[in-house]
Amino acid sequence: MTKWVWQKENSQPIIYVVNAFIKAGVEDNQIIAVTRTMKDTFGLSSEDETEEVVKQYLVLQKCV
């Protein structure tokens, strides 16, 4: 499992995009499916890594 540090400079696009989907009422599984294809936008190396990071962020949002 990737340990993601949310203070990384490239975390801002992930936070912005996922928060926009959350505000729009998009379900978690749909957010994950769409954001998997955004690896280049997020500066990540693979769709799997992107999925993992987005899942971690979604879990953090549910815990806050």
C-alpha cells in the first residue's frame, strides 16, 4: 500500500477533483472509476496507484 503524504504539491489536484465529485453527490465507486484514468493529471505512475490514493483520500474524508 502506498503511503501518501497529502502535503505533497501534486496532491492539490487530487483533493480539488475528489472534493468536487463529493460535493456533486457522485458515489465513491464512480469517483474511483473516473479518477483512475487521470493518473497523468495527478502526476502518478499508474491507474492502480491513482485508485489507491483516491480511496485513501475518500476514507480520510469519511473519518473527518
